[in-house]
Amino acid sequence: MIPTKVLGVYAAVGSLSPEEQAGWYRKAAAEWGLNTFEIPILGGVPVASELVEVFAASSSSLVVTCVAQWATKGQSNPAYGLSSVDEAVRREAMLDLQSILQQCLTLSRAGVTIRTVAVHTGQRGGSTIAHAIAFHRSLSELNQAVTRALPDAELSVEVADNLPPDHAIPFPAAKKSSLALGDLLETVAAVNDNSPGRPLSVLLNWGRLLINGDRPLDIVNNVAKSDVPLAGVILSGAGATENGFTDSHNSHLDPQSGFSTTDAEECAALLKTLPEPAFIGMKCSTAKAGGSLAVDEVLAAEADLLNSL
């Protein structure tokens, strides 16, 4: 079943001023009937007050993604992340996550519902087993922190592309994850086996599955059949290059993005058959092969497609 539809407005409007961004969130809630949003939050960088006001006024719910946190710091320190095999660097990532959770708590107290907090491993820099152990430790600690601070929020692991280090597409356009999907699911399942309370879930991004060379719908189906809950699927395409897809969130308006209206419809049809709820969302930038699209064109097309599913 699909209980919620999520719009990642920020992917198209991130370069605009806070006032302009707020206007698009207001439009999404008032005119398109969409008021659950995916947003990135960075450690030590408060959400703009203009956005907080809109979220509170429209009784919005948020799916908070932390991938931007790892992608930003990971460019200067490849060892950075929750699965880091360097314990001091892992602790740094944990402190940044605590800062993000504090911001989520502040938003919650302002009347904004934190629906999901989606975390990420960080880059590959050691053996699979060592990364899995470090990530297990981080998730176990975070699960306790989220349960205390945000008891109604879901802690989820966002699956990212894990191409080999020698692949031609550089980080962060690819190669963001230290663990392949199977290893990631085993790690999350192990945390769930030993943690009381709400189980951790997995969040899938269609475009990042394309980067890995996967057939995304097959991955959605496989995760849905696993022992780990599926939080939801964020739909987007990717940028086509001679070396494969790159993480640029191209929309279904770009015929080269690897993502189409039919893909969205097939994914929604699958999610509707599941006994447990899983949201469906879209996150698309204005990027297009050979050029770019207008913000209003992209967001209107996203809203139309989401509302038709």
C-alpha cells in the first residue's frame, strides 16, 4: 500500500533564494495537495526560517535525507561516513548526525512532523566486513538516539550507488556507498535482530539503482520480499554519459534519463500490492541531456505524475 506521496522540491529549486524556495513549497501544498517533502539537512546548517514557516503553516511532514552530508564532507575526506573503518572519523560522522537530529527535534517542536530520517554508509575504504561492522555500530547507536528524540520517526538506510573505485565516473556522481545492497540488507537486519522498538528500514532511489546498472523495479521487488522493511521509493532518473549514468536526478522529461512515466506507474503498482505501507516520491532536478529545463516545468510535471499514481 502507498500511504504517502513525497515531493523532493529541493532538487529543482536548491539554487534559488530561501524566499523563492518557500514559494514553491507553498504552491506544492496549497495547489498540488502535496505536503510531505524530502529535504536534505546538513550538520551545523540550520534549515532556512522561510522554509520552516511554510512547513509549519502547512502541517508538513519531512523525509530527511543525509546523503548530501556524506557527499559534501566525503569530497575532502574519503574515509568520512557511518561505515568508516577509521573510528575517529566514524565518530565525527556520528556527531554530525547528532547535529542533524537536533535540527529535526527543533523542527518537530515547531509543528513539523519528521516522518523519516534516512542515513547512508559513506564511501568504500576497506573490506566489506570491516565496513559492515562499523555501520552496524553506528546504526545501533543512532537507533537509540532517534527512539529517544523522535519516537514517531522512522530511521531508514538510503541505498546509494556502489560502483567500484576504478569506475570512470567520479565520486560523488557515483561510488557513494561502501556496501552493496545484499551486504547492506544483512547489516540492517542484524541491527533489527538486536534492537528493541521500531525496526530500521531501507529507502530506495530509482536513479542510484540505475547508476549501479540494476533494473530498479527488480530491486524494489527484492527488497520488498526481504526481512528488512521498505520505507519507500524516491523516483528520479540519472544523467546519461558515455561511461554510464551519473547522479544528477534527471526527470522523466529527459528521454535519456533512464526513467519514464511507465517506470513510475509500474513501481506504484508494485507498492500497492505490498501488505506493509511504503511511500512513493519524486526528486528531479532541472538537468536534461544537452541543456536544462525550467523549474516550473519540472515541478509541475512531478506533481502531475505523483498525483496520477
